[in-house]
Amino acid sequence: MKLNTKTKKNMKLSTINLFDKKPLIIAGPCSAETEEQLMATSKALAASGKVGMIRAGIWKPRTRPGSFEGVGVPGLEWMKAVKEETGLPVTIEVANFKHVFEALKYKIDVLWIGARTTANPFSVQEIAEALIGTDATVFIKNPVNPDIDLWVGAFERLHKSGISKLAAVHRGFASYGKSKYRNDPHWQIPIELKRRLPELPIVCDPSHICGNRMCLPQIAQRALDLDFAGLMIESHISPDEAWSDKDQQVTPDDLVTLLDALVLRTPDIQSEDLSRTLESLRNEINEIDDELLNLLSSRMKVADKIGVYKRNNGITILQNERWNEIIEKANAIGSKIGLSAQFIERFLKAVHQESINHQNEVMNRTTINNS
């Protein structure tokens, strides 16, 4: 992924005070269903002393019509009451101009843009223009598909409209086929986002990554270990009776148990001994990386020779039997040396595609250098 240095240089972000105490815990029901349900959940979360902001869905973008699509504007009055009762800031999702107008009218503290909206530049632009002249704080969830440029583009649109208090929410990405996650984490994408925009706080949404309660602790801990600035976890006073996404919500008491079990680490190296040890280990990594790159270069030179041979003998580039043989052999070796099948497949697919690219270039040159 190519670093957009222009974006990094031009996007100056303002500090969001909510992140003064890390990690920021954002919690609340998937949907505001009734005023009583929202208030009971919010008061329990506030009483825990663990939560820094209350979230709730007021408008719910559902895949198919007929599902509960949120209570709409009346829920904003409930959120206002929650803010007054608990003293905590509140956040809701917005997807269009009308949502923004109503949210600002009710003095909602933080607006978040959902994954489906982030995926549509027209919708993001509409929200950006609706916010011109305001001092809004906006969190942007990753788009549904793993497209980092689309995610970065959303931040650029908001920033060009004068919004500088921005944060990201990593909620995972849609995947085709079976997965243990509702949305695959693809951790490398938020890591790349942090590299491009190092001042941008990133919050993890384990609820939407997991789609269930069981793996919430694992995903939450992983996010904190990667130095995410906060967690957004759905909590409901009676999760099994929730009107939407009941399987991924936890009670306020269970949320406290989950948070108490998390280990908080520091990104700072606080002693010379630790620094020296890490520097030594990192140097080992650097040397191994250099060897890997040289080996990959040698592999591609062999692929070039194979391309010449295939061209001269009228053989197609893709040989499925050979590719299956490579995968099976690598998986057998990898299982013995501590490498997961998932990693091996991703790695070899990238290497295989580069090899195909090399052979394709060789086979379609006007002249072939056989030396």
C-alpha cells in the first residue's frame, strides 16, 4: 500500500479530549429501543466508572426492509436525557444531512459515520458539507470492504470541510464464505491507517468484528496490544431481549468483568535495558527481512526463466497442479514449524501472483533476452 505523503502532511488534526484517559470505553445498546431501556442501560454503565461515552443507534441501516430500523428523532430526546442524567457524553450514527441536522440540534457530542456510509463517497460528502462551520467531533468507521483508500478518503472529505476532531473506528470487514468472525479484523488495514495518519486516534469495535459475545475479550485485548485508543462495545440491560444484534451485546455487569480482565500495556520503552534488548531483537528481524527479500528476488529470477521456457514451448502460465502441490507442501512444512495455514496461504498467494506477473511480462515482450 503506497503511502500518501500529501495526506499525512496536510491533515492537521485537533486533540480530542475524550482520549486524555486511555483507553476510552464507549458502550451502550446497539439500538435505542425505549427510553426506559436506554436510560437503565446508560445509568448502569455510568455507575461502573469504566465508561467514558454512551453510544446508541437511533437510525439503523438494515440489510433488508422490515427489520427494526431505529426509533429516529424521538431517540435524540432520550439521548439528551441520558447525557443530563449520567454526565457522560453521547454518540450516535449519522448517514445523511437530515441526521446531522437533528443530531446537532440535540447537541449530540460525537457523530459517527457507519461502515455502509463510509463506503459511499456521495454520502460522506453530503455529511461533510452539512458539517461546514461546526466544531463537530466525528468518528469514521471503516468501509464494509477492505479498502484503505476509501477509508482515508472519508477523513479527507471531512477535513476539507473544516472538521479537525476526527477519529477512526475499526469494526472489521465483510468477507465471503465461512469465518469465525462476523467481520474479519484484517488488522493490517488499521495498522496501515495509523502509519499514514499517525495523529489519528483509532477505536476498535469488537462487537461488530465478533458478532458474538464469546470472542469479545480476545479482540479487545488484541486492539489494546496494538495501542488502539479505545473500545466501542455494545451493552444492553437485557441483551437476549434486544431488538437488534442481541448475540453480540453484553450486560453492563458483564462488560465490567470483561474490562477488568484486560491487560493494559504501554507503548513507551521505559528503561535502557529494555531499549537495548528490543534494539537487538529488531536488528535480528532486519537481517532476516533482508535475507527474505534477497531470496524472493532470486525466486522471481527463476520465474523469469520459467516464463522464457513456457513462451518458447507454447505452455500456459498457470499450472493448477503445480500450484496445488506448492500449497500442500508448504502447509505440511508450516504446521511443523509453527506457521498457520492461513498465513502460509496469504503469503504464497502474494508470491504466486508476483511470479505470474513476472512470467506474463516475460512471455509478452516483443523480444526475449535468453541470456
